[in-house]
Amino acid sequence: MTSKQLEKNNINNVRNLFALMGSKSWPKRLWANYDYEKNDINVLMNKVLNEDNSHLIPLWDKKDNNTISSTKLLKENGFDISYTQTAMALDVHLSNNVLDDDLNINFVGSKEDIATWVEIASNSFSFPIIYETIYNLSKNKNIDLLLIYKDDIPIGTALIFTNSNVVGVHFLSILSSYRGNSFSKNIIEEIVSFAKREELQYLTLITSSLSSNFYEKLGFKKQFVLNYYIKQCNKS
């Protein structure tokens, strides 16, 4: 798989997941195709302006004229960057991390476990995640929910989406009181093992610029920058 194809598969994995989640679910995004042009961004921009909604428009830096013209278009119409993330990928064959024997990572599917998953993820992200959305996602054969336990206490979550020839890592979270203990590294290693069983070579994810340093230490490689544009309201 070429680097460009891997980049495209990363974006498509995220776009397809949000399509499954539905337009009413958090976080709200309006995604363009990977090979977007200025006109594609214009359509999304007008959708936000005409519907007066709070959707964010993700724009990945393709380092071409379409990125430049699309960025200019958004800024001229009152959009600004809300925050920035980094797209990353890991070749699972290059991973050599070791799991913590005291940490239990379970693949879950029952309504009770999904309710716990939603509670932990909501608390970790400090934003309510809709139970019905996650429950409906859990029925998809390409989606798996992971619930992480420490001493029989649920402390973290992850959602993995096998799509576009990669294993996309989403909603990876650890409760604030348990952070700083390398638990996220153990979750990634569990997902690496999953990818190897499924005979898929790459994990992909999109993370904050700050967290990208952590993932680089695990072997992830940076792919591109992703800026999220939002319409700025005029202050009275």
C-alpha cells in the first residue's frame, strides 16, 4: 500500500464511521472526499451557512492549490480553525510492545457493557455520547467495542472499525484518574493483535497534536494535518 493510499484509507475509515453514526451524533462533522476540490468545500460551507448549524468542516492539508483555495474560501466566509489534529498510521509488524498482565481488555456486546462503555467514554471526553448511537454501531460486523478494566474496575474504552483495508482506532479513552500509567499503550497493543488476526497490516487514527508524540513512541508515523473549521459568530 502506498503512502497516499494509506492516507486515503485513513480518511475514508473516519468518514465511513461518521456516516454510520448519523448526522445527529456527536461529534458533528461534514466530511469531504479525500481528493476534495474547492467546489466540494463550497458545498459543505453553504450547507452550514444555509442551515445555521454548528457542524465542523474537517480540511486535511493536501499541500496543493485545492487546500490553499479551500482555506481561503472558508476564511473569507467567516470560518476559522476550531482545533487541529494529526492523522497517523502504524505498521503492525513493527510493533513490539508488551501487554500489562494486570490490565483486562474485553470485547463487549451486551447492552449492560455498552452502557458502561458509553458512561466511561462520556466521562473521559467530558461530553455526552449517545447510547443509541453506540448500540447501533455495535451491530455492525466491522465494528468492535473494547472496554478496559483495572482491578475489575472499568477505566477506559476504544472503538475499532475495520474498513478501507485498515483498522481504524476511535474513541480511545482513559478516565482522568488513571492516566499516565501506559494503559493506552496496552490498548494499542491489543488492537495490534486484533489486526494481525484479521491479517490487516495497518492501524490508523486521528489524534490531537499533543498526543501525536505519544503515538510516535509506539511506532505510529505522521501522515497529515487535519484542521477543523467552524463558523465564527459575530459578537454583539
